[in-house]
Amino acid sequence: MYIHRLAESKLSELLKGKKVIMLLGARQVGKTTLVEPFAKHTKSLFLNCDVVTDRNRLMTASAQSVETAMNTLGDPELLIIDEAQNLPEVGRIVKGWYDSNVATKIVLLGSSSLDLLDATAEPLTGRNRKIFLTPLLFEELLRNQDWYSKELTNDLLKEYWAVQINGLVLGHMVYGGYPEVVTSTNKEECLAELTSDYLLRDVLYNGLVKSPDLIKRLLALLAYQAGSKVNVSELANALNVTRPTVQDYLQLLERSYVIFTVGSYSTNLRNEISKDRKIFFWDTGVRNALLKEFSMSPLRSDIGSLFENWVMAEIAKKNLLQGDRFNIFFWRKTDGGEVDIVIKGTDTFKAYEVKWSKTSKTRGGRAFTNAYGIPVETITQDNVIDVLLAESL
């Protein structure tokens, strides 16, 4: 089952240009699947740097003249290098070919920003365009349903397909958006395997993490605290390690697309908290797998925090896909008043509270409006698609 991705149009457009394309994202999010249809319609070569013989082919070609190298590789119109982070010289090699104006279009696929960005950032400065691919957005899942039609307005969708949409929302919240999980008949087993075997591979790669057990215990703690303020000292005490160790591991998890953090919005008003950060999982299915909690009941005890993480992740994923045009924050006052999501861009300033069930406007919402003159909208299960299906955040 092929699920169409919103990134297809962006990739199609970038393939018409000259610059090297870097397609980045966690393992198993569908990077290879995304490029395969484009490769089928042109003379292409696919090399996987997880495979020794493929790495050797690239290294052999890199030692040759550009013309000979391309001939050695079969003069492809499209060269796709998967798991590019496993070839440390990839940035230097591709830079040489790019600067020699080869006709071949080059696409690098990387399962972790941790290595690929570090390895290629300097050599390919000004020579690349990046696409960040995340687990499936809810919008992508919705648009691939048999009953969905782009001709339907959001109001009509909610009127005629409310039951299906609510089920889709809950399913996406509980099992997440990894393509293999979405299409699996045994989602819990698939998520458990993905979390243990694939997702942490980049984090544990090359001995960067000396204690696999420690990173797993840290992840379990983070899963319980998703959507809450990060307290490094508390985490360090719970794990019996130093603060710097926790900070290093948090950075590794963030750079490997497992978690992301959101800072607090502040313009230095006297009663604002400006230094806190909240932690979220890019995929709530991973969060639930770590907790071993797959209840589809809307009455589950953590439905509020799960919904908040899911909405925040959906907004963050869409922002990343659209070129990271906005900064995303939360807002908190010293007296405890809070707004869950603040989106700030050059011409954009929006604020949202996220509540599974509709409630009256909170103290935090009123305080934010008084401070900034911006109305605070409430995202609930009833109107969430209005926000998530909007063309722009």
C-alpha cells in the first residue's frame, strides 16, 4: 500500500534544479519509498552505504576523474545515495562532482541528522536543499482514505465522516505515523520492534552512547513526562547520572528525530517565564510503545497529555515540511497561567490551547490576550482538523 506524501511535490520541484538534495529523517519514515517512483522514470543508480560493496563503488569513483567516475557508475541521470551518513567522505565526494557540473542529479538519504549534517554541512554549504521527512502526518493519512475527497470542505468532512475521522485521530494518536506501523495488521508488535531495533540505532551508533540501558530508561521517563517541562536535575537523580550526561543524551535523542523540545515564549515581561523547555515525541506511537500503553479509549487517563503531544507534533512536522518558517513555543506566567502553543513568524502570530474536550477560556488564555492582543483559540477533538488541514500554519 503506497501512501502519498506531501513531500512528493517538493521533491519533484527540487529534482528540476541543480543543487544536491538531502532527504533527512528517522529510520523507517519512508525516505526510500518517497524517491523510488522518481527513480523509476529516469536512468538512476541506487547505492546504499550500509552495504560495503556500494561504499567501495563510491570510494573507487571518488578517486577517478569526474568523467571517468560517472562512466564507472553508469552515467546515471539520478544518483541516490542511501544511508549516506555511513560514508564520512560523502560531503567531500559529492562537492567535487557538483562543482564539476556533472549532469547527474544527486540525492542523499540520511537516517539521522546526527552524522549526515555534520559530515556534509561544510563541503556542501550553498550547494544543497534539504527535505525533512517525518512519520506520516495526520493530513497524509486522512487524504489516503478511500472515503476522503478533496472536494469536501472541513465542515462536510465532520458532518458526514465524523465517526471515521474520530477513529483515525485516535488511531494516529495511539499508534503514530510510521508507515510500516500504519499498514501493519499487528501494530503493537511492529511498534515494539521499530522502537527497539531501528529507532535507537542512530543513537547507539558508533559508541556515542556508552550505556544502552541508560538511554532506554531515560526514554521511559521522558515518555511519562511528554508535554511537561524538562527538569534535567530530576532526570539525573532518577537515573543516578550527572546533569551533563542527561543533557548529552537529550541532545542525541533530539538530533536523531526521536524527541523535540519547545521553548517558552517571552518578550521579557516581568511575570513571564522565559527559560523553561518542554519535551515532546515526534511520534506518539513511539511514546506509547515505551509506556506499553495502547488503549484506544478516549477515557484513558493520559488522553489530555497524549492529545497535546500529538497536536504539537503535527504542527511541528508540518512546519518542518514547509521549510521551518515559524518558531513554535509555549507560554507560561509565574502565577501558573499557560498557553500550550504559540506560533511566531515574520507575518504570523497565533496562540492555541489544546484540550481534548472543549472548555471555557482559561486564565492563561485571557492573560496572553491581554499581554499581546492575540486571541487564543482552543484546539479540541471536534475542531482539530481545521487546524491540521490548513494550507499554512
